[in-house]
Amino acid sequence: MDRYWRVLQADRLPRGLDLALFDAAVNLGCPTAVRLLQRVLRITDDGLVGPETLGAVKAFRPLSELLTQYSALRAHTYEALAAKSPEKYQKYMHGWRLRCYRVAVEAGRLCGNS
């Protein structure tokens, strides 16, 4: 867990976003998970959680919209992987879609209406 949670500085993220980012990192790797978040935040996507990323997260409102956009970009990333190498990744798409949906629902529940 430390190789994900601490690298992501997840304890400094809002509830819900910490779960979404952690789950994406376990499945896609920390740098990719963070780059997706940074793209949603429209900041430099260097794959590292630092002051710029934390500040942009804090300023983004509402949090529920950040989670929605992050979940959509994550799902799109899986779809792009499967389109690029269907023989390798298509078999995982159903599970990836379910995972994205379930994490998005739980993350939304955790964040409330912030």
C-alpha cells in the first residue's frame, strides 16, 4: 500500500478522490493515474503529485465534477488500450468498466456533495 498511497500523497487528497486515484494507480501505475488527474486539472502532466497538483485539486469545485471527469478519462484510457491492442486487452474491458463504475460510485459516496 505504501508504494501507492504515499507516492500519491493520498492522505492529502479529499475523500473519494483518494480512493479513485489509489485504485487507478494499482491498476495503471502511479505515474499514469496521476497524469490522468493532472489532465483533468489542466496542469502539467508530469505524473508526480506535488504542490501544483495538490493546489489544483483544492481549487477544483465541485469535487463531484472532478471525480466524474477523472472516472470518464480513466474509462477512456482503458478503451484506448483495448482499441490499440485488442488481442491483448479486449478480454479485460468488461472488468475494467465494472471497476471504473464501482469505484466512481463509491468515490462519489465518500465525497458527498463537495
